[in-house]
Amino acid sequence: MEEVERQPEVGRELRRHPRYRVSAPFPCAFSLLGLKRWTAVDRNGLGVVLDVSLRGAKVMSTAVMKPGDHLAVSFRMPDHVTALQLDATVRWIKDQLFGLEFVSMPFSVETRLKKFLARSSQLSA
């Protein structure tokens, strides 16, 4: 009997945490971490966060990134005085868009992000 490999359904959401489109995109800054920061021409960049979840974000930027790049990311969400600081890994690239997976997040940052996402989900409902 022949085994059939199951493929994920097209259009099926694979994220564990819901992603919320940001009603007013906000700026972010990032810089390469690890050994690449010493050899890269552009070590730093600026971008705009288009959507965000508890574990990642979609960013638009002219900076040249590659999947697997490790970044220190800073962004200030609307109505927040101080910026969030966290580490992320670039997971995908498409034109001037790239997806970040947050890999290191202090508890205080996670708490602030959860509050922001809870407010965003109420506004979009």
C-alpha cells in the first residue's frame, strides 16, 4: 500500500499566535547581531511594523536582510512612551517586506505587547 504524504492545506493558517494588522503602522529600528554585524555593509536599518503578534512581526524596510539573520529590534508602539527592545530572527523575505520571529523577550516586554494586542483585537472586533 502506497503512503501519501500530507501537504498543508493552501491558505491554512500555521501561526500559533494571531497576527494583528496595525491600524497606524509604527517605526522600528534594528541592527544585526552575531558575527555578521562585523562584515555587513549595512549593520543597522529602519522599518515600519505593518502587523504584529506575540511572537513576531511583519516589517517593511529598504534594508537588505536574509532569512536567518539575527537582529536586535527596537520599536515604540502607538501610545507608548518607551521603546520595546527584543531579539528576533528574520524568517522570510518578499521584496521590501520581511517576517520576524521574536526569540528573546523580557517578561516586561511580553506583558506590554500582550496589553497592546488585547487592545488591538478589541478595536478590530
